[in-house]
Amino acid sequence: MKRFMSVLMVAMMVAMAFFSACSDDSTTPEDNTPDPTVIEGSWLSDGSNVAPLLAGLGFASISASFASNNTYSVVATDTGGFQITFSGTYTAEASTVDGIFNITLNQSVPSAIVSEGIYEVDASMTPNQMRYEVVQTEPSLGTPPTAEAGFGSSAGGILGNSNIQVFVRQ
């Protein structure tokens, strides 16, 4: 039971940290404003791309899907093959930092929590890659990163790069 609760806590943390957009593909052609919808689609993080914090807790891979109707699903798989699915709704918006977007995740499954963070999608890479960093804020597990402070700013920078997830578009 203790292992399951540890896995559940880590999985919730995984559901909170994701992505960035720096190329012309991340802007709308009409007004050249950043387009937070670059997160839409399916993403996979495995191997060395798994955030060190999560890898240290036994996670081998994390897949995430963000739909245009603002729903998401995240499946975290540990090294033993155990999977846990997190799902809910999300909102994404441009931040004050070019190419970095704010994200809020309102998870409903397996429990109701809120996570906040930032993401950045590198559309110049084929396939696209995304940096993603989130922290559970309700109930609080710490301070989320901000675009102004940059990636690695979770918990006021205490976590460094250990909470940064890298995803590859599928």
C-alpha cells in the first residue's frame, strides 16, 4: 500500500509538469501572437527524457494526450509495467515570455487536484519536442514554476532541473 501511495503521488506530480514553442509554427499567422494550442496532440517521454524526480521514483515512461476540446489524458508507467491514468481538463495561455506557455490542469481522475506550470514546444525539431514543468497546487505540493523565472523554477528553484519533463510528439 505504501508503494502504491508513493506511485500515486509521483503520478500526480507527473500529470503536472509539461512543454514550449519558439518557432514560427507557434504563432497564428493573422496577428503573430503565440498559439498555446501547439500542445495539442500525443506526446511520449521515456528513457532519459523522464524527469529525474520521476525516474527516481521508478517511472519508465509517460504518455500524454492533449485534445482541442481542452481535455487531457496522461498514462504513467513504472519500471514494473504498472500503469496509472490521469485525466481532466486543461487551459493554456501565452505567458509574458515569448515561446513559453502557462498551463493549468484540472485533474478529475483518479482524484481531483489542480496543477500549474509551464511548457515550451520546439517546433523546429522533427518530431517536435516539448519541455514541461508542473506542480500540484490544490492541494498544494509546492510552488509552481513561472515563465519569468524559467524552467527549473519549481519550488523557487530548489528542484532545479529534476522536475522538467521532455516529451516527443508522436
